[in-house]
Amino acid sequence: MNLLPKSSKEFASVDYWEKFFQQRGKKAFEWYGTYLKLCEVLHKYIKPREKVLVIGCGNSELSEQLYDVGYQDIVNIDISEVVIKQMNERNAGRRPHMSFLKMDMTQMEFPDAAFQVVLDKGTLDAVLTDEEEKTLQQVDRMLAEVGRVLQVGGRYLCISLAQAHILKKAVGHFSREGWMVRVHEVASSREQVFEAEPQFSLPVFAFVMTKFRPVPGSALQIFELCTQEQGKPVRLESADRLAEAVRERQHYAWLCSQLRRKARLGSVSLDLCSGDTGEPRYTLHVVDNPTVKPSRDSHFAIFIIPQGRETEWLFGMEEGRKQLAASAGFRRLVTVALHRGQQYDSMESIQAELSTRVMELAPAGMPPQQQVPFLSVGGDIGVRTVQHQDHSALSGEYVIEDVQGEDRRYFRRLIFLSNRNVVQSEARLLKDVSHRAQKKRKKDKRKQRPAGTSEDSPPAPGQSIDKSYLCCEHHKAMIAGLALLRNPELLLETPLTLLVVGLGGGSLPLFIHDHFPKSRIDAVEIDPSMLEVATQWFGFSQSDRMKVHIADGLDYITSLACGEARPHYDVIMFDVDSKDPTLGMSCPPPAFVDELFLQKVKSILSHEGIFILNLVCRDLGLKDSVLAGLKAAFPLLYVRRIEGEVNEILFCQLHPEEKLATPELLERAQALERTLRKPGQGWDDTYVLSDMLKTVKIV
């Protein structure tokens, strides 16, 4: 028997509800959950001795069950005469102090301030079916009556699905009245909420609107959200932010529902937030591996990524996570990244915190009570120490952090928080320092720090940075590209001139400066904050052979190309990122590979020079266009793809002596490396130049 209406507008009709309860009979109809599912939130916001009005009571057993556990001052109203008669017959003898009255909630007959709680389970949702003027007027009358019959300090407790138009109306109405607005997600609500539609699953919320005494001229508005996992509500700055937070919870519930029902949903990522601050605490990526045959022990696992390693290809890129899932041998793997700025005590505490939530992401068909393994790298949560955090007018918020790498060595990183999963610059620290030692040093530093100095005072330039080590693979490839210059074995004695656009932490120009003693380098950086970062935190310094120019690289090169004394650089390097995250190419900005601009680059490149470009482009059509433009400007174009990354290093030459085959490239790289390995050069033995050129291809 289908009891659902033909149109949602019928929910507001007396005739519909009369027919509904006549057809249904005496069997209770529970919108949005039973008493057992709602009791936690009901007991939190209703005291046993308070006088409670239930509007739109229907034939729900909720009032009866509240009465039976001690809430005995309850009045119920409904517009259906049929259901009121049924409920009076059902309760007259068993619950003598509870009343059921036929009454229109938009014209209630109670005196002002007669109740301390008005309880509404699905009634507002049933009435507010659309945003037509007639409907909104009816809802206004209903909410005005709710406000009239409540005492100051009383609460309108409304159980709802919190659809966007309902949340907007309820929050807007009561916030304008000066009430405190709280939205509380109901625990265990992500199950079936409609008996008539067992496949329908959305989270249930409780609106808790607390009546305050009006204060003339006051514009104070209070908005709060309390989610299932939070011990206390989080204060939000606006009604819009509250609505956004509710939408996030609804989207999460939908994802969980889809993941439970389907064996595979594609790539799914979501954040779990701190219950105390509302800030992201964990980022989860759900990876399905359909090639794994289902067995009792292969359904589901959780992989905790150590702090600071979430940017590695295996953990930070979709393809890497797929490889991780395949090697782990589970049908579904959830990787968990730990956010900077959050405190984590141990792997055990993380598992305890996540154990309930991650089960909501389990795949369909997993046996009940199945033990879900937590995996990690060596059982360690890793070490991440934020050394400095600041704001740049051009780059936004950024942090300098020290992290422990795979080999227990420590690395310093520059991260722009607008793109927190990308390492902008990285350098290896000279000495391994345990996390405990770092904490002790900070504690001692606070004790000894003179008045007026910052706790974040950086070490002296070069004090802790291993300048001989290049962390970034694309920087290694760019250095290897110098082997394309004529006579690479003589480069240490050659007065090379280089232009490097994009400073970052300064490791690339600094490496060239230190390893090629005759080189002269002009580095161009648009953001003055980055020069400060490079100097204070990455051991960078200028010299008579190294000058930094704070300028837009486009303007700087244009001025050189148009000048009378036009320079001719032996090497020009572009390692500059785009500030626009909407582009399919994050490095360089498109203007740097514009056809007219490339002509300016050509004009300041020496006859036998090389132009080296770091290209990061996920838009295949755009990448093809960039390669075609470079090929049109430069007769010879080599491409070197960085394994496990999106980066591609392009080597462009104007007047090459010849197209070098792979064996010849490797011979040149080996010759250059033999020269660089001379005593006193501080060469890193793990860096093999010839390896960087093995996979170079001519476009």
C-alpha cells in the first residue's frame, strides 16, 4: 500500500493526513527514526520536569516512550481528527497525564509562554514543501506560534533532514528574532529514515532554537553545529557557514551510503574535522581495487600515512594510491593523511579515534564484526615540526616545516597552504635530530630567549641545510641538462651566465652557484617574501656571482629583450608556479610559454645556449599546445618525464651542434659528473647525472 502523496504539496493538506491515518490504521509511523535513535539528543535538550508541546504528533510512539521514562508533562497536537482519536484511545488508561488535542499549529489555543519545549519530528519538513508565497506564509505563522507559546529560555527542538530551503527558513527566522541557533547531527541517523522507502538514506538533524529575551538594538547572532563525533558544539560565524557545514555532513552521509551499496564508486576523497575546532584533521582517500578476489581477510583496510609523507607520489597522487592498494591486496583501501596544525599522540590513539568513522566507508558485502586492519609504514606516525608560519601578499599563507623522511633523515619544506599537498621547496638538514631532541631544544630556547625575540627565530643561514643535496627530482634533471652544453667536462672552468626565474627556497640557483665556481646567476622572484624565506630558512645567500631581482619574470625578460645592451645567457631556467589553481597547467603560468614571449626568451639566449623549463600540466590538450609552441620556437626539444610525478623537464636549444642519441647524452652526463665529483666539491653520491638523462626523448 503506497501512502506517499502524489505531490509534496499534499503534506500540507488536512484531507491527506486524514486518509493517511485511516488507511494506515493503528500501526505507528516513525518519521526520521524511533525513540531509541533519537533519545540521546532528546535527553540532552529536554529536562524531565519541563512542559513539552509536540506539534504534528501523528501516531508516533515518541511521546509515549518519553512519558514512560519520566517526561510526563506532554501535550500533543495534530490537525488530523482521526489520529487524535486513535491516540486518545491508545493512551487514556495507560498515560493519564498526557493529552492529545486536535489543533492547527498555525493558530494554537494555548496562552503565551505556556511551554518550555516545543518538539517537532518532521512536521516543519512536511509543511515547508516548497518556497511558494502561500507556503512560506503558512510556515511563518507556524514558527511565530512556536515562538509565542515558548518561555524565554525555552527551546524549539525540530527533527529534520535539514534540506537547504528548510534550513534557510528556520535559521533565518529564529536568528532574526535573536534566538540562539544550533544544528545538532543525530547519532546513528545514517540509516533508513523512511519506512516507506528503505533505500533512502540521509542524515537526520535536530534544530535547537533557544529563545532569548529581546535586547533592543542588539545584532548578536549565535550559530553552532554539533556533529556526531564532537563532544561540544562549534561556533560558526554566519548562517551561510552553518548551511555549508550541514551540506558537508549531508555529502559525507551520501558518500558513505553509496560506498556501502556499491563495490566501486571511483575516486572518493573527504576530510574529517576536529570536534573541538571544526578544522580538518584527517584527509581520507577511498581506493577500490576490483582485481582483488573477495575473501574474508581481503575486504577492507586502513592505511595511516606518516606525517610529512602525504606529498609523496605513493600517497599523494591517485595513481600512487592505486599502486599502494594493489600491493596491499585489499578490495578497498582507505588512506589517511594527518593534517599539520593538529596534535596526534600515537598510532593507537589515531586508530581509536578513527575506528568508528572509517567503518562507515566499508564496502558492500563485508562480513559483520569483521576486524579491519590498520596499516602504516613501520608503525610510526612520523614527525612534523612547523618551524614558521606566515602570510605573503602574493602567495598567501605558507609554512616552513621539518619532517622526517623515509630514511630517518630530516627535511625542511616550504608549503603554500593554498596547495597544501605540494612541496614548493625542500632541503635536507645536515644532522638527524630526534623529535624529542627538537622539543627539548625548543623548550631550552624559550627559557634562554631574550625579551622581545621570536620563538620562531631561524637558525643562521646555512647552519642546518645540506647545500650539496638536491631533494627535488625535477631540479636534478634540470642540472643534468647542463650536459647538453658543449664541452661539459670544462664547465667548472667556463664563465657560465644563467638566468633562473622562480626562486622558491633557492636550492636550484644555490646548487649551481656552489658547484660551478665560474658561474654568474641572475635569479628572478616576484614575491619578496620568498627571498626572506630562502635566506632565513634554506641557507640561501647572495654574492658577487648571485643576484636576486624582485620582479615579475615576464616584465624582467621583456625589459632585457628590449634593452640596448641585451645580455645573452648560456642557460635560462623556468621553475615558476602559477597562482591560479583553476588552470590545467600549474607550472609555469601560460604567459611564460606564449608564442611572443618565447621569442623574447630566444633573443636573450646565447647561440649555443639551452633553455630549460619545468612543465607541470594535467590538461593533455594544453600540454600538446605548449610542446608545439616550443617546438616552433626552438629547433631541438628534448623531454624528460619525472617518474611518479606530473613534472616534465623540457630542454630547448636554438643552434644545437647535433641531435644527441641516448648513449652520447649519457657520455656527456658522465663526463660532467666526473668533473663535479672532484675533492672539495661536496658532491652527493646518490645523485647520478647519467640516470637523469636515460629516458630523455626528442620531440
